[in-house]
Amino acid sequence: HIISIHSLIYHVLMAVVGLWMLRFYKINIDDFKTYFKILLVIELIVVFINIIMDTNFMMLNKPYNIYILEFIYSISKDIYPFFMALVQIIITFFVPYTLIFLINKLKLIFYHN
């Protein structure tokens, strides 16, 4: 399906560019506030696109057969988009941040021995 291929290519390129940028930029916990604001604006734009085009980009309108997300959606269809936006913002910052932090700790351990 063309949209699936487009999504795959987009996400792979996003990951590659992100990894490439880490060579030049050191991620910092203080960056979260700026990151949060930027991604919140992007996700608000996506919500409006989803409403106008009747799409479900970034799973902000409804879940895709994931039990916990379907459960939250069943509790409140109005809270679900905000929950998903927050989860996506937090996870996409703290997973790479934590991985980089752990990699740097391991480098210190192995290079000092």
C-alpha cells in the first residue's frame, strides 16, 4: 500500500537523520521544554489535518488494535488525542535520551578499564 510505504520511508529517514545529527549535537535534558513545544505545535497541526481530511495520522484520532490504547479510547474519545500526543512527545524524547545516556556511561566504563 502506497501510504504504508511512504510512512516506512519517512520514519526510516527520520531515524537516520536523527542518528546523523547526534554526531554534531549533544542531547540535553534541558532541551525537553523546547522539544515539547515544537512537537505540540506539530501534533496540533496533525490533529487539524486529521479532522479536515478524515485521516488518522500519528494515531491521534483512534487506536490501531492496541489494547491499552483502545481501553483509553473507550473511556473517553476526547481525552485520547491528548493522551497520545503526550505519550508520543515524551517517548520520542526520553527513549533516545536514555539510550544515549546509557551508551555514554558504557563508554566511560570500557574506556577507563
